[in-house]
Amino acid sequence: MSHPYIIGGYQSDFSRNFSKENKSAISLLRELIFESLNTTKLSMKEISFLEKKGKIGVFIGNFISELYLDQSHLCGLISEVCDCFFGVPVVRNEAACASGSAAFDAACDKIKTEEFDVCIVVGYEIMKYVSSKRCGDILGYAANVTKEAKGVEFPFPTLFGKLAIETVKKYNLDEKEYFSDLAWISNNNYCNAKRNPNAQTSKWFMSYKHANRRNTKFNILVGGGPLATTDCSQVTDGGACVVLCNEASLGKYAISKSVKVLSIGHKNAPFTFADKIKDSSNSEYVLKWTKAACDEAYSKALLKPSDIDIFELHDCFTSSEYAFLSCLGLCNPRETHNLIRDRKIAFDGKQPVNPSGGLIGAGHPVGASGIRMILDVYKQLAHLAGNYQIQNNPKRGMVLNVGGSATTNYAIILSI
């Protein structure tokens, strides 16, 4: 079986508002695909050549464009990007916030089995064509709608607020200190985002003091509490794309340093948050299936957490980052506060987490987030991250991307 290699990619500027630009999904797809191809030696002519040989495919990660854009059958949109894609097989993958990773996983399988030489993986979501209230309702479709989202104004802040409560209860934490740690997580992601020109919040103000002043008029509680605005990732328009090839094609298509996909761990948990907590009641971890996905990735790669130099973690909320840090194996779940306070995961720490700014700082266009995280780890390992390049000479990186309330869990390890 052939290892897949990432040879290039591109991310749109997540601070953009596509409704104000009067841009469509086709506009974004053209930007993502053409700019990604510019980072490789792949041309339109070469794509047509690969299509004739049956050696190329396109994989789309998108959550719910049916409701955001009134558009389904996203596979058909690729043919409108360029006629070189006529005949190229295209498939859409949907797994809520893990849609991008699901598309990436499917593409990797096609290269591993040597069916395709090249795969283009694109994730995107355009969310600002609808009102913020409507957007919150749509996001509820990533939960069990009838049990968790129907009639709930902000379903996911509510669910991840429950995660905060369960974390405090499970580990008998001091509540004030726990929420202080969440404020550090928020501020750290905003600070990291200031180095990233594609981050949604790169020009926003944030401080630890502001993040820690919840339930004030400048940092209101969301979804009934206990999480506040600064604990939440933002509604975002944007996308990301990566280009994969097999090892035999590296010399033909790669321009920059290539990065190998070592392993992928994938686990699904019970759908409702209540059932997740019940299922994990006898586990050391508050979300045991997220931990299991990470363990699977480590096992397949024959690595341990200390072997990883950089992490991109799914911080849709500060409470999720707190819970997921121990799932990555960076600490015992009862000692996550020490990991945070020791600054080991800060930008200049031993094992930085989210040097891009994460979902909180960089933005969270749902179907794009998995690909964006993968692209950012690739850029770090290939030393292409510019102002947010970490300085510990990273050789291995890991992505943890989840869908819903950690229902779908993907852990992906990359290596130079």
C-alpha cells in the first residue's frame, strides 16, 4: 500500500464575508482549487491526462450547503470550476464539523489502494448568507435535532456548556480556576491568530482579563451559560484545500517539501451528549471515544504523544480544547490545569497547540475546518507557515477534528 503525501494546498482568508463580496460557492471553489494547484506542478492539462488514465479524484468536505446556500449535489459544482474536471470522479463527504477530515480520509484510502495517483481535497462552508439566528439553528443539525436542538436557540454553546459542567464535576475541579483556565485557552488562541494573516480574528482585540470576565455586557453568556462569547468559535465563510499524491508521483508534482500521512484514527461515539457522558461514566476520560481515536492514530503510526511536535486541535469551544488536551495524551485528564499553567502548549512551548489560532482564533467554516487544520500542520512541517511558524523544527504533527458534540472523531498524524 502506498502512503499518501501532501504536496500543497491553500486557505482562503477567513475574515472575508462572501455575501458582502457577492461571491458564490463557485467563486470560492475556483479560488481554493486554482491556488492550491499553483503550489504544485499540476496543470489543467495534467489533470485531464490523469482523468483519462482514471488516476485522479476530487473529494469535498461540506456540512450543510443545502441550508446555507440552497445548493445540494456539490459534486456537480466541481465541473463548473474548469472543464479539465469533466469526467473526474467527485464525492462529497459529510460528518458535521469533521466533514473535511472525512473527505481527507476517503482520499487517502484511494491513494493507499493505488486506485488514484492524485487526489484534491477541498473543504468549505459559506455561512454568512443567513442571519446569525438562522445560522445557529442550522448548526443544530449537527446534533440529534429532535432531542437536543429543536426549540433551543444556541444548541452547541448549550451542549459544550454542559461539557464544561461535566468536566468540573468528573474531576472535582475548582470552578473558578477551571473557567480561568478556559480564559487562558481563549486568549492563547486569539494571540496565536494575530500571527496568521488568514485568521478571522487576526485584527480583533482580546486579553486574558477580558476573556475571564464572563457574564458582563462585553462578554455575555451564550446558550444559557456557563460559556461566554470569548469561549466560542465564530461563524465564518471560507475554505481550504490540500493536494495529495502517492510516493511515485512526488518527483513529478511536488514543488515544496512533501509531508507523509502516517495514520488516521476514526471513532464514532453515541449521538446525544447525554449518552456520551453515560457511556464514558466508567472511563477516566469525559469523552472516551475521542481518546480512542487518538490512541488508534498513535498505534497505527507506532508513535506516542511525546513524539509529536505540533498539534491542531478542534477548539470549537474552550471547553472542548480543555477536554481534548488529555485525549491527545498530553496530560492526565485530572491534571490538564497544570499543562495549561505550565504553558507547554503555548506558541513557544515544547508542544504548541493551535499555533494557527485554532477554530476560536482562525475561524470555523464547518466543512473546511478539518482540511484547514491538516493544511496548517503541513505548513508547519514543511516550514511554510510564515509569521506563525513554530521554532522547534517540527518533524511530526497531529490533527484532532471532531463533528457534533464529539460524535465523529478523527485523529490524523503527519510526518516529514
